[in-house]
Amino acid sequence: MTEGEQGFNQRIWQVVAAIPPGKVATYGAVADQAGMPGAARRVGNALRGLPANTRIPWHRVVNAQGRISLPGGSESHVVQRERLEQEGVLFNLNGRIDLQRYGW
């Protein structure tokens, strides 16, 4: 990873670390807050690079439709949903989060 990429990751991780419990942010919103508008995919790449034991609340980042982007039924998807539900975030019957209510 280049020094520039590491700097982008640090900015993204700082934004994600600031999302409070019980709230979510979209990949695009995190990119905007990190000063990288339009770089939603870059946010996903940065979060994939986190170590397994990270304290950064990666689970609070969802896609623009208010859905978990990880493959349904995968261990990571289940972990993300469980963590959000433990924080009081509710999902509708279609697996969506109300971004008006829970958006940061």
C-alpha cells in the first residue's frame, strides 16, 4: 500500500470511528466526510483492510439503499446485522434500515 493510500485509509477510518452507536452512514457519506466525494468504493476497500480485531465500528457503514452490502447469509453479514440490532438499529422486512431515522 502506498503512503497516499494509507493516508486515505486513515481519513476514512477516522470518519467511521466517529459514527455514534445506533447510527449508520452510507459509504458515500463517509467518503464525503473524509474529503473524497464520489469515492464510496474506496471506503469499502479501506474497511476490508481493517484487522479482524479492530475497534473501528465498520458495521455502522451501509449502502445507499440502507442495506448491508456483504453477501446475505455470510458470517460477516450476520455479524454486521447483529451488531447494529444490538445498538437499537431496526431493519424492515426487506432488510433495509431507515436512513432518515438512523442516518448519521
